[in-house]
Amino acid sequence: MYDQLTEELKKSNTTLVAVSKTKPISDILSLYEKGQRVFGENRVQELTEKNGSLPKDIQWHMIGMLQKNKVKYIAPFIACIHSVDSLPLAKVINKEAAKNDRIIDVLLQIKIAQEETKSGYDFNKLRDELSEIITLKNLHITGVMGIGTWTSEESVTKTEFKNLVEYFNELKTDFFSTSSHFKEISMGMSGDYQLAIEMGSTMVRIGSLLFGARY
Ligand SMILES: *Cc1c(COP(=O)(O)O)cnc(C)c1O
């Protein structure tokens, strides 16, 4: 599956985040040996444990909800945080990045699904807070992230992806027209990555399709 998927993604120049949450070190190593370097996790403890026992050139992406008091554990090594959804969280990441003498890549997670449970910024709130977020010197804001509704109705997902692309374009124009970093749209998972790419995704987060179902 990995070889086929990377072939497919290469054509559209899309970055693969291999989502390895709940999967053992051996599964990660077997993709690493095939050349994969970007892996995604959604829990801080699992992330720090795996980082400690795997090769140092892995780029770890945090894709799950992040509590402010846990940022310090990942700040020394994390390559990208996909789940920035508040000003206080952005400030803490900035502070911890500075302590580690680093600049951390972050994506602004925007709520696109209708479901109540899905995290992410309300777009208008994000617009209000962004003028302050962009002043944080130890963050590179590299783009946006969204999670679509869990549904088999393609039209629903399509509308949500379209909205995320529109949000990205609006932010690019209004806040990042001179930024060379703001270029990523992280959208698409195992079930909808092809649609996501058609709609303009630059980064897909794929777990079960690569590693098998999680239990
Ligand atoms: C688990 C997870 C994924 C991967 O889901 P799959 O359906 O297994 O590909 C992608 N994004 C986020 C935020 C996740 O938590």
C-alpha cells in the first residue's frame, strides 16, 4: 500500500503524514526503511516515547488536541503542530519554542465539520485573534488544517474541504501575503484523501490505510 500511495501522492506533490497512533515501533520502522520520514501522532505521551526510541531524522507532527501544560514535553523536537486552535495555546507553544531556541511550524486548525465534537477554531474567532498570533516570533504559521465530518456522503465532505480552501485563501490574502511559510492545507484522511487532493490539499494525514485498522 505504501509504495502505491506515495506514487499517487507524488503526482500531486502532496506531503504524506503517516499517522502511526496506537501502532508499534516496528510498524513505524518498516515505513522508515522505505523512506518515510513524516509521522503523525495525537497523544503527547505516545509521541515522546516514540520519539525517544526511533531515529532522530523523523519529523514528528502533532495532529491531536493539545493541552497547554503538555506543550513543554514536545517542544524540544516536534516538527509541526497541526492543532493550534486558540491564542493561549499559540502563546504557550511560542514560549516553549523560545526556551528551546527553536521556531516551531504550526497549522491553524479550523472547524469545518458540523458535528459538535470536532475541535478547531471558529473562523471568525481566528480572524480576530490572528493579528496577535502572527506577532509570535518563535512560530512559523505554515497553513491551515481541518477535519471533515465522519460521513459517507461525499457532497458533505466536498463542501467542507471547499470551505477550508476558501479560508486558506482569505487568510493568505489578508494576513500572509508576504509570508513564504503560509502554504499548507492539511486535509484528507484514509477515507477521503483522494477528494481532498482534488480540492487542493497539500498534506494528507493517513493512518488506517497504511497501518491497518486501529482497535
Ligand atoms: C487518526 C487521525 C487521522 C488518520 O485517520 P485514518 O482514517 O486512520 O487515516 C488523521 N487526522 C487526525 C486528526 C487523526 O486523529
